[in-house]
Amino acid sequence: MPKINYNRWLTIILFLSFTFRTVYMLVPQFNYFNKVTPVNYNALEQKSDDRTYSRLAFGVLKYGFPAKKDKFSMYAGFLYPYIVAVNLAFSNNLIYLFFFQIILDSLTAVLISVIALKLLNKVNVSILAGLLYALYYPNYIFPPRILTEVFFTFLIASAIYFLQKGLQEKSVKEFFIFGGLLSVAALTKSMIFYVFFFIYLFLIYKAFIRKEVTKYVVFILLLFFAIQSPYYIISYMNTNKLIVGSSNGWYMILTGTYLPLKGDEPKDPEYEIFTDHPVGKIYKLELEQGWNEFQMDSAFTALGKKQVADNFRNHPFESIEVMLLQVSRFWFHMPYFIRPIPGTGTVVAAVYKFVLTLFMFAGLFIMVYKRKDRFSQICLFFLLIYTSLHSLVYSSLRYSAPLVPLLVIFASIGIISAYEYYKNPDNEHKP
């Protein structure tokens, strides 16, 4: 296929991604979730996590740092409230933020296509990967919401692009950009902070043991913390202690490893109903004793560590069962949460992603085990670490959004390989 045709396909992918996400935002009939979570443009009328991020953003405008109840907050991620604050600085109408996120997600689709092309140099794989992301309906819900997923996924896709370029060109600069982008991503969603160290150690292994990567990757760690430093400084100035990660990390673990509810979240507004649930107890203490965010974080951490240790000591098989349930929820949103009954859309989305996941495994097998591709090996390691960490937390399909770029890239390889094998079953297919 001529280059100009490929460029045209990139334009089509960008257009389709932007158009369908815009229609989802503007046309309620196109939004399957509209009855449950309709698009709300007013920053003062948000609910759930959207409301939290809007409050943090108002804190940025007032104090210069994310704040809740006029106090510094380390909820989830440090950076995203600043992005929301840009919109709120001139308007409480969030449509500008939403369009910005639609553009970012559309650019992510193009990035995915480019990464797939560089990986195999096959235009059909590249185009399919871009189209799969552009038309991936489960991800449409995030751009018209005050949520980190779109910005975070764009950062992860960009980091993956520079990692691939660094490996192919043996360029130190690209590796440093990769590490820098992961550090920025860690300021957006603290989970990547822990993932980074596993990836970093893997790169060190590749550099010093396998001799496959430049030894300069050792300095990525310094860059990572240099980018993180403003967060540490601001948090220390406001709390008099060094804070790593966020305040809801152990809340997620405490919820995700609570065996009586199989790791589900007590969603009812009256937490007192769950008198035996540790989360309910801490929220009750917040109301009764006026605990602040950091006191609650300390309680979540202490109870979470104790609960995980007790689970594996006294209920090892049930603990493993709940971990597997969390992985299933993380990838497929199934089995659904205990109380609500999944709708048709939830089931269809789960089946659709399950099929893509099977093809992803096929693509990874081809690239990792047959081709021994270093980039694919690191991607597989990234997938395994990110998924494993979510086996200990309260999970849902939303949290796997940053892995969708890798899902569709390797699923596209699996799909095209299966198609080419079907067309030529007598010939050994080499992707």
C-alpha cells in the first residue's frame, strides 16, 4: 500500500475516533450509559470521582495545589486536577475539557497505529489496530467525564512509542523520554509508580545481564524522581511528611481484599449498614472524630496490611479466588458487582473484550516466543505486572483502560495472522 494511502488511513482513524467520541458526548441516544451516568457539563453538579476531581481543581485555583475542604489532598493523582483547573479558570462548563480529552484519545488511536506499523511493518495490522481503538465503545465513556483515564492512557501510549523507538534506534534520548513520561503518568495515577519499578528492574536486567539495552537506562531512575519532586515538596510543606502515591491506594486494597463481599465495594450511601466492613468503620470514625484525609489513609494502610496478611494466613484459597475475581473484573467487568445485575451492554462489552484478549494472547505468542521481539517482551511484562497489582485492589473495566492500546496492537497481530493462516493453511505463516 502506498505511503499516501497509509497517511489517509491515519486521517480516517483520527476522524472516526474524534467523531464517534463526540457523538457519544453530544447525542444521549448514542450513549448506552446515559440513564445511569448522563454527560454533565456543569462542574458544580458532578458526582462520584468526577466531583472529587472538580473539587481538587477548585483547590488548585484557590491555593495552587489540589485541596479538599481547604486542605492539601493526595487523592489518586497529583497532576490531573491542574488540567481540570485550566477549564475551571475561565468556565464551569466542562465541554472544553471534554473536547480536549476527545482530541487526546483520538491521537492515542493514531499513536497505536504507528506503534503497530513499526512493530511488524505491516500496514493491515497497523490500520486494524488504529480502527479497533477508534471504535472501542467501552472507552467512549471516559472523554466526557472528569476522570484521569484519557490523559493517563495517552501518556502510557506515548511512553510505549518512545520505548519502541529507543529499542529500535538504540537511542538513549528515547529511553529518557520513556522514563519521563512514565513519571508524569505516575503523577496522574499513582498505580504506575509501583509498575515503573518493576519495568525499571526489567530494563536493568536487559541492559546488564542480557546486554540488549543501553546501560544508560540506569539514570532513568534519577529523571523519574526529578519529575516527581514538585509533588514531594508540596506534600511535605503541607503535611510535614514525605508522601508517596496517594491516599486511596490502601482504601482500594482494603476493599478489594475483603473476603465476605468477595472484594466488592460497599456502594450504599450509609456505610453504617456495613458494621463489619473495615471501610465502613473508618468512614464512621471520620464522621464521629473528624478525621482528616491523612488520618484515614493511615488507618486504611494499617487495616489493609493486617487484612491481607490474615487472608493469606487463614484463608489462602479464598484469597486466591478473590484475586482471580478482581483480575476478571479488571479485564472484563465480569463477574459483575454483587448487588446490581449486569445489563446487556455490560455482557456484550465483556464478550467483545474477551475475544480481543484471546487474539492478544495469540499476537503475544507470535511476537514474544516466535520472533523473540524485545519490545513485545517488555510489553508482556508490563501487562502482567499491571494486571497482577490489580488483583489486590477493588477493580473494574475502567482501570484496565490504559492497557487497551497494548490489547488492540497485539490482538490485531493475532487477528491478521489467523486470517492469513486461514487463507493459506498449507503454508507456514510468518507474521
